[in-house]
Amino acid sequence: MRLRLLLLLAVCGAAAGAAVRTLSLRGRWRIRSGNGSLELPGDVPGCVHTALLQQNLIQDPYYRFNDLNYRWISLDNWTYSKEFKIPFDISKWQKVNLIFEGVDTVTKVLLNDVTIGETDNMFKRYSFDVTSVVRDVNSIELRFQSPVLYAAQQSKAHTRYEVPPDCPPVVQKGECHVNFIRKEQCSFGWDWGPSFPTQGIWKDVRVEAYNFCQLNYFTFSPIYDARAQEWNLEIESSFDVVSSKPVYGHVMVALPKLQTQQTQGIELQPGERVVELFVKINKNISVETWWPHGHGNQTGYNMTILFELEEGLSIEKSAKVYFRTVELIEEPIKGSPGLSFYFKINGLPIFLKGSNWIPADSFQDRVTSDLLRLLLQSAVDANMNTLRVWGGGVYEQDKFYELCDELGIMVWQDFMFACALYPAGQGFVDSVREEVAYQVRRLKSHPSIITWSGNNENEAALMMNWYGIHISDLPTYINDYVTLYVKNIREIVLTADKTRPFITSSPTNGAESVAEGWVSHNPYDKHFGDVHFYDYISDCWNWKIFPKARFVSEYGYQSWPSFSTLEKISSEEDWSYGSRFSLHRQHHADGNTEMLLQAGLHFKLPQSKDPLRSFKDTIYLTQVMQAQCVKTQTEFYRRSRSQVVQGEGHTMGALYWQLNDIWQAPSWASLEYGGKWKMLHYFARHFFAPLLPVGFENQDVFFIYGVSDLRSDCNVTLTVRLHTWSSLEPLCSRRTRRLVMKAGKATLLYEEPVPRLLKTCGKCTRQRCVVSFHLSAAGQLLSPTNYHFLSSLKEAVGLHKAHITAVISQRGDTFVFDLETSAVAPFVWLDVGSIPGRFSDNGFLMTGKTRTVLFYPWKPTSKSELERSFQVTSLTDIY
Ligand SMILES: *[C@@H]1O[C@H](CO)[C@@H](O)[C@H](O)[C@H]1NC(C)=O
Ligand SMILES: *[C@@H]1O[C@H](CO)[C@@H](O)[C@H](O)[C@H]1NC(C)=O
Ligand SMILES: *[C@@H]1O[C@H](CO)[C@@H](O)[C@H](O)[C@H]1NC(C)=O
Ligand SMILES: *[C@@H]1O[C@H](CO)[C@@H](O)[C@H](O)[C@H]1NC(C)=O
Ligand SMILES: *[C@@H]1O[C@H](CO)[C@@H](O)[C@H](O)[C@H]1NC(C)=O
Ligand SMILES: *[C@@H]1O[C@H](CO)[C@@H](O)[C@H](O)[C@H]1NC(C)=O
């Protein structure tokens, strides 16, 4: 009797003491340079660069030419170290692990002077068994090796053949052999970003001690059974059983709102064990599916999962479960060779509109939840529904995908390989296998991710022979390609995740690439898969230069970020378009010249003799050019969604390059570093609108198509107006009868030869007039007001200098800008410098005397602060 009571007490004691104790090793560490000449404190998560900056040992790395000045940081071998005390009795624990959620990148890890492991892959999670090494008081040390030296060594050791490219183009000022290290590929430099190959512990690190049994992870996939018309949940949990005997217990899964609960017995043998559960969702309750932004709600359901094991051990986890299906449809199209390439979500075909995501900073520890929210909210505010997480950056942090789930942003997730050939030796492949298994497990429960893609542009690099490979060597490289992306990555993904498609590359011909042995002779074929398209030279106002492809996952034009953004990282001598700084910041060969050439096709270049004025005007003009080019191109893709002309069309995706910036420099981005909207982003809000009238000309005939992303037809009226450049009153205004805009289609709404339009609308000429048009119903505006230029603006006649004034007032949390203009003004740009926030509209064509625009601040500001910073520019201001 007495004995029994004691035993019970012991069991309860174990339970009360919990089965796992963790000690976070976040916070302050000590950082030492290779020869010990520098020693400083540094935060974990973090990196050497940010630690040096925090200690004022370096200036802002983004300032002027500091990317070159601070090259030494990445060439040195740094050491991170820390002493720590275990705040519990370590001898009482059977198993102690040291867990790194991410190490950047090449290190030897020592605990109490004993080497416990090595790391060489930034994208892996590392868990080291330190049971026999850990003490009450410990010293931990991570000896980093310069990633640049490591990459060079790995490349040198690959003696049988070269794996190009060796180095990035000189204009990118980057480091070499990045394809030999599993690290953020753009950290060695890119055509829009600096080279800052960081070193550091970039994610969480902790000590975990446990007895008996421990849950390593759990992950799940909601799967729709179309035959039974029911949802199931596949849940996978991994345990480390340190008990020498099997552990028994049960698991209870509950989704209260779906009145679903399931209990099941479990038996865990000693060792690492995976438990798979299959939960049937109650069919009596109708499940609300997750929808992309613009197509429905992002409904999710709370789930709890409770493991009750022997010895009073209970482990409880909770998660949000979202239900949705994804299909990638590749099937024959009537009247067209090739195959379609589009996504169905919950059975509904959806046009993917959005952009491409790159890392939000060279130093990942500066990418806060607030910054992610700001950037992703800006994507949604611009009517985007998709972002492609590009393969040259990082698998983003959990928060990124949680926000995408909540906001309804579909994610096209690349694996982190970009613009290179890669080695496929056993060691490299083994590391990639672990990386992929871990990332798929971490990310697969997010409904936002709708497809995996093996890499960025590597099929094209291989098959279009970007690196001048000798034809006789091609089979070797194709073999490596197939080994890496097909036999390993694809195989792991398809085994671990049945809820979304996998494509081998972007761009690819999809099923056609597969049929051609995983690599197509032309991965840019317009009749298959996705394409990337860039042409800076041809006239971007001419839609005929764009590929009428099935899906366009990259396209774009560069522009300069605003002066207020540049001012923060430059000095006065830098403020001209031809300065050494302006050239240094441009990582795309001839980029600055190309922007002016493209702008010069339709606009007069800035005329001011004042150098600063001229610089600001040029920045403005590059943004005008970029916005107008991407608008023309995107509208072309959207209106091609339900059209097949000469076998081309049925375009179902437009993702321009690129959403965000990694630093303050000229680039293809629509959001500047820090989140300020460029003119392009305001334009995107219009050209991605759910209902959009698109105007264009073909052989002197003016057409307007009505593009609808809605699920049902709607009745609209189209208003077409002709304005002269010289008057604030429209020359004429026409309203059509009621027209039907077909759900999910582009419908022809209007067609008129331009000469007739000009003549019947009150005698105008192409140079003197501009067309505007919008959709409405019952007096309600249903679309943005769009416009069509009938001539280049440099040839416009009657355009006067516009004098624009603003009266600013406050209304609650927002500010009202009441504008008044003295003349018609194209590309009216409102700027409040570095005051964070965005306008309700910007970069617009002002055809009437007045207009009201709202400003939504992202941080508290005031009317007087706005008045001090406010500047307005329109096209004629730069003449
Ligand atoms: C230590 O290393 C730094 C950076 O590589 C170098 O500049 C410095 O001269 C070295 N100091 C000594 C004493 O070797
Ligand atoms: C860094 O380590 C590598 C290899 O261990 C060595 O070759 C190199 O000289 C070291 N660099 C510095 C700056 O200490
Ligand atoms: C579904 O409803 C039926 C009829 O009311 C009931 O018999 C059944 O138990 C319910 N099923 C579940 C899983 O709740
Ligand atoms: C979205 O949620 C709202 C509010 O809960 C609801 O009224 C509406 O019917 C939902 N829409 C869809 C498409 O499920
Ligand atoms: C779902 O879980 C979240 C986070 O635990 C909680 O804030 C929320 O109230 C829960 N919702 C419901 C409906 O129980
Ligand atoms: C559009 O107009 C037609 C004809 O009047 C009408 O039958 C139909 O219901 C309307 N559709 C909508 C969505 O209002």
C-alpha cells in the first residue's frame, strides 16, 4: 500500500516537472574575427555585419560604396561563442540536444571544447546530440569559415569538370562560385542587389533536454477525397523515444468548429518514430474553403492535438487548418498547338496576378514581422493574388507564409537554386535532400503555397547554353540536372506532399519538358508552361512585342527609387544620373542608359540645368517609364486570358519582376527598400483591378476589352471620353448601352477606328487628344479610370505647364489632399518624402480641375509635417 503511493508520487513528480526542458540561447553572444583583432558582442539571431553596425564598428553597409569597403567582413573566418549555465539539473535528463533552426553557413560547432558537429547548409535545421558533452556550465563555440573561401574551395575540389558560372558579371560586383554553397544565392551579389555574404546564427538556437520521449515535430496536409466528397487530414508526428521500452498512450485530434474529434491509441518503439494519423472531417458540417484574395474568404479552423502518453506525459499542440485544393491544368486547347498552363483553386480557374518576391534585406535579422506585413499588405492593396518566392533568396520565415495564408496570397515557391548549373555529387545531393525534406515538412501545411518549383531559370540556362558549354559535355550537365531536381528534389516533394503540383523549373514547358526528358530545347515556348520575358530596347508601348504565352512568371523594366530613399545612403556629390555612385548602384549592364532610351521613345528627357533638379526629374521619368511599360504589358496578358489568336493566348498568369527591393538602388521593383510605393505599384493597383477596361490599338482601330476576374457575369456601362491636352473639360463623352462582362473572361466591349473616333468626337488629332474610359453600373464606378495615349507624349500638342496645388486636412487617421490643377496633367506624382505611408492613388492623369486623394500613414504624422514634405510633379515640370 505504502509502496504504491510512493510510486504514484514519483509519476506525478515527473509529470509536474514536464518531460522536456528548454533553454533558449538567443540573445547576446561574443563574436571574434579570425585573428582576434576584433571582439564584440552580437545578437543571435543575427549576423556579423549587423553586430559590427550595432557596435558602431562599421557604418551603414548600404551607405554609398560600403558594399565594396566591407568586403573583408565576408572574407574573414569569424567565431561565435557564449558561456551558459543550465538552469536545471542536467544530470536528471536522459537526452540533451542542441538545436539550430538555421546557421549561416559553414561552421564547426564545439561544446566544452568538444567538436559536436559541422554545418554547411543555411537552409537546414541542425540538431546535435550533446547528452555526453553538456555540463551545468558550458561554453559553446561556432567556428565559421568564410563562405566565399568555402565556395572557392568546393569549386576547386570539383575537378572532373567545371560547373559554371564561375563568377557573376563584373557589373554586379559579386563573389564567385555561389552555386557550390547552400546559402542564399543572391548574397554573393545580383543584378539588383549587393554582395554581402553574411556569417551568423540567423535563426533560433536552444538546448532541449528530455526524458522518456519527446515530440520532434508535427506537420499535416488537408486532403480532399473527391470520390467520397470529404476532407481528410493527414497528420505526421515524429518522436524520439529514449525510454528503453515501448511507450503507450493515445492521441486526440479535435477541430471543434467542424465537430470533428478523433482518438487513437499509439505505441512507440524506442528510437526515432513517426506516427501517422488520418482524421476524417465530419461530413455533417460544411467546410468553408480557403480562397485567394479577391475570390473569397481565407477561412481556417483551429485544431488541437493532444498526446497522452505513459508516465503522465502529455503534449499539446495547436494549429490553424485551411482547406483548399490546387490543380495545375495542362490540357489541349482548341485551335492551338501545345497545352494550357493554369491553376484551379477549389475547382475554379484563377488568373494569377502579382509579382516576384526577393529577400527584403541582405541581413535577414532585419526582416521583422512588421516589415513583412507592410510589404505583403501592399501586395494585396495592389490587387495582387500571387507572389513567386524566387529561387535565389531564402525559404522565407514562418511569419511570411502565415501572413500569406491570412491575406490570401498564393505563393509559387521555388527551391533555392537560381541562374546557374549546380554540382550533383553525393555530398551536395545528400545535403540538398535534407534541406528539401525539412523545408517541405515545415511549409506544406500552408494553403498559400500552391506550387513547388525546382529552381529559377536553370533549365533555360542549360538548354539555351548561357555558359557556352561544349555540345559534347551537355549530356553530363543534363544528367546532373535530372539527378538534382528530378531524382532527388522532385522525388522527396512528391512523397511528402500530395496537395500541390511540382514543376521542375521556372520557366519550363511543364508536361512538355517532362516529355522531352525533363529539359526542353526551348523552355520559353509560348505554347507550353510559363515564360520569362525581358526586352528593354523595343518600344514597350507596342503590345505586339510581348509573348502571348500561357503564363508569364517574370517580366519587367527598371526604374530608380525616389530621392528621399536614395538620400539616406548617399551624399551630395552622388546626386546626378551620371555620378560614380549612380553607376555603382546599377548592377545591370547598361541599365541606366536603357532606362533613358526607353523613356526617350515617348517622353522628352529632363531639361533642367540645375543638377539636383535634373537628377530628381530623371528619377521621376524612369518611374513613369517603368509604370507605363509594365502597365501595357500586364494589360496585354490580362486581356489575353480567354483569347487564342494564331494558336497563342489563353494567358492565365502575369507575375512581374519584382515586388520588393533588397537595398536602395535602381531595380525592377515596384516597392522601394523600406516599402515606399513607386509609381508602378500605384499602377499595379489599377492594372490588377478585378474589373478592368483595357484599351489598345490594332491597325488604327481602337479596342476596349473588359477583363473580369469575378465569378459571375455583370452588367456594365462603358464611358469613353476624349480629352484635349489643352482643356480641363472633355471634348466629348460617350456611354455605351448596357454590356455584359463575362465572369472570368476578357470580353470585347468597344471597337472604333481611331480616325472616326477623332472625327466624330469633335475634331481632334492624335497629338492633341487622349482617351479615357471606365466601367460603371447604376452610377457607381466599377473600375479604375483607364486611358489610352494616341501619340507619344513628346509629340503631344497643347499640353500646358500645370500648376497643381494641394490643401491638406486630417480626417481620423487619414489625410485628405484636395488637389487643384491649372491644366491637364499627365503622371501627377505626389510625394511626401520619407514620411511612411501611401496615397489612395498616385501617378494619375489629371483631366479635371480638381481631385481628392487620401494619404494613409503607416506611422503617426501630422498635417504640418505632411505640408513641409509635400511635393508634386507632373510631366511638364521636367521640360
Ligand atoms: C587581423 O585580420 C584583419 C582582417 O583580416 C587584418 O586587417 C589585420 O591586419 C590582422 N591583424 C593581425 C595582427 O594580423
Ligand atoms: C580562413 O580559413 C581558411 C581555411 O580554414 C584559411 O585558408 C584562410 O586563410 C582563413 N582566412 C583568414 C582571413 O583567416
Ligand atoms: C451526422 O449526422 C447524422 C444524422 O444526424 C448522425 O447520425 C451522425 O452521427 C453524424 N455524424 C457525425 C460524425 O457527427
Ligand atoms: C465570407 O465571409 C463572410 C462573413 O463571414 C460571409 O458573409 C460570406 O458569405 C463569406 N463568403 C464566402 C464566399 O464564403
Ligand atoms: C483559434 O486559435 C487562436 C490562437 O490560438 C485563438 O486566438 C482563437 O480565438 C481561436 N479561435 C476559435 C474560434 O476558437
Ligand atoms: C443583366 O441584365 C440582364 C438583362 O436585363 C438581366 O437579365 C440580368 O439579370 C442582369 N445581370 C446582372 C448580374 O445583374
